[in-house]
Amino acid sequence: MAEELISKKEVLKETGISYGQLYRWKRMGLIPEAWFIRRSTFTGQETFFPKEKILRRIEEILRLKEEHSLEELVKILSPEATPEQVTCDDPVSLPAIGREGRELLWKEGGYSFRELVALAAGAQALRNKTKLHQARLLVALALRLAEPIRAPTGHSLILAEKSLDREGISVRISFAVAGKEPLQLDPESKVLVRLDLERLVERVKRELGG
């Protein structure tokens, strides 16, 4: 499904921020370059944004800048600034992982940022009532996504299942896929969980910084 867009003019009107603020945040990396979408209109070229993402991001910036400098917010919010060297000894202390993630742990401590994002993906799947072995498929896939986790804008993680009927034998398989939207599966596949990787990365970063 195509993402709903909002024009730059509407963004400024709805949020109350200035043109200067918007482009300063862009230069700092608080708003990803990929969100600035140029489209032809009857008045010429105009800039549009993914509506839900830009409004949520501006709301977060306005809320958090009362407690953090803009430089600190880059580390907290910018998807292009993932903390490569961070480690966490108690992943379940992060709400994104929580008690659901306890069943997904595979070592005592020292989880990297990518591993924390993977655990958060699996924990979210478990909250969506998937089975443990299905959630582990999502974890295993996310662990391999080095570049998408560094620059997650537009990427999704999908956990799905499909029934195969051949010669009187019926088998149900579960699988996980990742990629840039629009990411489509064949009509016979049932999506169990679809996660916005950018939102997941942002949440883990914010909880680590909090």
C-alpha cells in the first residue's frame, strides 16, 4: 500500500515549525534526506514527505528538545546515526524487548545494537501472538541486516506463513523477509507481522539513551 504523503507547506502549517527549522534538522540528520520527495505539480516542483513519519518525527523533536540538545537528538533519533559500538548486558530492561524477549536471549550479556534491534523485532512478534519458533525466524533475519539497520529508512521486516498442499499432504511453513517498501508477498502468503525497521531502530536507540 502506497504511503500517504503530505506537502511541505502543510507540514509547516500543521506543526508550527519554520522553513529554517525544517532544513536545519535535515542538515543535522534529524530528518532523513530520503523523506524529502520531489514531485511535479501543476504549480511546478514541490516537496512532499511520508505523512505519518514526518509528523511523528517533528513531534518527537519538539518534545525531546526541551531535555536534550539537537546534537544529542541526532544520536537518539537519526536513523543514519546508529550506535555501532553500544552494548547492553540486560536487554529485557528495554521496553522494546521486555519480558517477551527473555525467551529469545542466547547469551548472558554484551548484546550489540544490531542484536538488540533483532531481539526487539522478535519480542514484537511474540506480542502479536506468534509462536516462539516464528519469532526466532525474525530475530535470525534481523541479525543479518547490517546495512539496513544503519540506514533503515523505508525498510520493513515481515513474518509470514504459507500452506503448501501437494499430493494429499498439507504443510504450513513460516518465513521472514526484509526489504524496502513496497514489499509484496505472493497472494497465498499470510502476513503475521509487518514491522517498520526505522521505527524499531528509533525506539531501541531512544530507550538506550533514556
